[in-house]
Amino acid sequence: MGEGRQGRVRARTVKPGSFLGHYEILEPLAKGGMAEVFLARDSHGGKLVVLKRGLAEMMEQDDLASMFYDEARLVSMFSHPNIVRTYDARAAAAEHYYVMEYLDGLDCQQLLHRVARAGHSIPLAVSVNLMIRLADALHYAHELCDENGKPLNIVHRDISPGNLRLTLDGQVKLLDFGVAAAALEERTVTRVGQVKGKLTYMAPEQLAGSYDRRSDIFSLGVVLYELSTLTRFFGASKLVVEDRFGFKGAEKPTSIVPDYPPELEAIVMKATASNPAHRYQTAAELGRKLVDFVVANEMRLSDEVLADFIIKLVELEKDPVEEPPPAELTVRA
């Protein structure tokens, strides 16, 4: 993990061309309330990486610095082909950051926008095969234990298209465990009264402040619904939070896509049941049902076929176009 936390951080501006450790900062990628993300180059070999750095003013607060430290510890424990890899981490007085693999491609949110603008569709085989891999990754995270065999009780809590990355070599990776609930130091990561995650992908119980692994299964089911129907699960209008407490279920896929396979509809609707007891109880169970569907319908795809599909989507837009906010997206009239 690098050095332990010591004292207060000293504010420092990071710009392209500057270094954090042996990582050269190339360009900013994103900035949130607690951290900023950069594309960087490892000077020990020249490999491109993604560096997530805690904001200095946030790291001056012990509880926020501890949250970032726990996040870095958590992601460094993962070893799964469909979860982004972490190479390095540092938590010291002057800097808090960790370094992840760079994934060239696009996320599922960009996928939905590009398909919609081009008037294309997403082959059902692509959507289902992606979800099989992600269900396996999610089950791995849910079952992860510490070095003493104690379950970490990880719940991702932010499964959404923007956190699912598709690469040009046909891989899909689960990103951003920053709001995951894990028993790392017998401490809650979220302050009382806060709701973490994307509202339009949250399970009803999560919005009410209660969650477990079945909440992640609901969110993954919502993503599958949207990829396979090109329709927002909760509609295209801005979310009114109060309405979610009376949630009874979304429109059935067969009412949107007439030739939607009934077997897949049953899987999607069970995954997104409003009552957690009526959902699949593990991501592995969801994955097995999807595998059965793929085998029965001869839909299994190779990495090469997925890569070809992703590359074609990337080539659709050589000139970047600003993406509309997720809650406003309408991809099917």
C-alpha cells in the first residue's frame, strides 16, 4: 500500500507534465467532490495508467482521508479479469493516490448514447454476454474475504452504465468501488443521512438507506434492461425521489420490443423485482441463468466479436460530442 497516513496534507497543484511519484501526469480526466482522476504515464516502462488522487482540501479531514485510504486498500485486493486492476497506491502526509490500469474504449453510458444517435441497436448477444461477465465480477467482489478469511461484505452500491467499461480488445470491466460498503476497519463509509450511488439505478431499499448484495443485482438488472431494450428503466424525465418508495416495477421488455425473448424477460424482471426477497439472491445465480439463456439460444460470443463491435462504435464518433446527462436520456420514442 505504500506509506501510511502521517499528519496533514500540503496542498499542491497537479498539472500536465508534473509528477506524482514516478507517474507523469498527462491530462485530467475527471474531478469529483473528493478526488480527481488523471491519465498518466509510468516512467518505469512508459505504460499508460489512470491515477486517482484525493483532493488536498478533502484529505485534511481525517474521516475523508480514511475513506480514501480504505478505498485504495479495497481496490488493491481485487484480482478478477472483469474488475479494473490496481497497480500502486500511496497514502502519506503529502499525497493520497492510487494507480489503475488504463482501459482504452468506452463505457456503457457512452455506448447507449452512440447507438441512439446513430440509429443502431445493440445485438442481444452482446448485452447478455457483457452481463454474464459482470455478474461474475460482482459475485467475486461480494464473496471477497480479508487475509484472515473474514468476509468483507462488499456492496458496490453504484452499478451504472458509467462504471462499466468496454475495451477495444473485447473486455468489460467493473469500475469505481469508491462508495462500496466494506468492513475494512469496522467503520461505516457513508455518513448518516447520505445516499450514495446513481438514483436511477438504485434499488428501492437502497434509496431508503438499506442495502445488501441484492441491491447490486437490481442495479445490474436495470443496466441489462436498458442495453437490451434501449429504453430507460425509470423513464427519461428527472427522477422524483418520493416516487421511488411506491415502485412496483418497470414496463415489461416485451411491451417495448415485441420479439424480446420471454425467457430473458423473466430473468430481467426477477433481477429488478422491487422486493429483494424476490430477486436472485446472488450475482452468481443471475449469471447462471444468463449462461443458460445464451447456451440455449447459441449466443455465446468471443472476445474478438465483442472487440469488433466496440471498435465500430468508437469509430462512429471521431469528433467528440458532449453527452447529455444520464437522467435526461431518451433512446427510444
